[in-house]
Amino acid sequence: MKTETANKVKLSIGDLVWIPANTPLMFYQTSLEPEWSFRSTEKKEPVYGLVVSDEDKSLKVLIGKEQYYVRKNEVYGV
């Protein structure tokens, strides 16, 4: 179940989120590497992402075949 307040969006695993163009996406590394990589990327066009994990200030989303971390305040619930 999704609930939305002024600045806080509560999303569940399996929800789709709208990620605007040029939003910084942090790479998700495999279990053999450190989880956070400070290399980020940006998509030139807006995309949808599937929520895989909901953490305190970020979401892990699946975009195509790749997983990324994105800050919650930069995505929109669908």
C-alpha cells in the first residue's frame, strides 16, 4: 500500500517509480564488491524503475537489467 505526504513518499517493493531525466543513479555492486560505488550515472531520458528495496533515504530500483540506488526525494510514485 502506498501513502504519500507532503515530502515523504512511502513505496512498497514491487511499485513502479518515475525517475526524471538527469537524476543521479548510484551503481549497485555485486556482493563481492563494496555495496556503494561513488560512480554515478544519469539517464538522458526519464525512465520507470521497479522498487527492489526501500531504505531510509534511498530506494534500490531495477532499470532494465541493472540495479541502482536513487534518493527518494528525486522520484515520483506511480
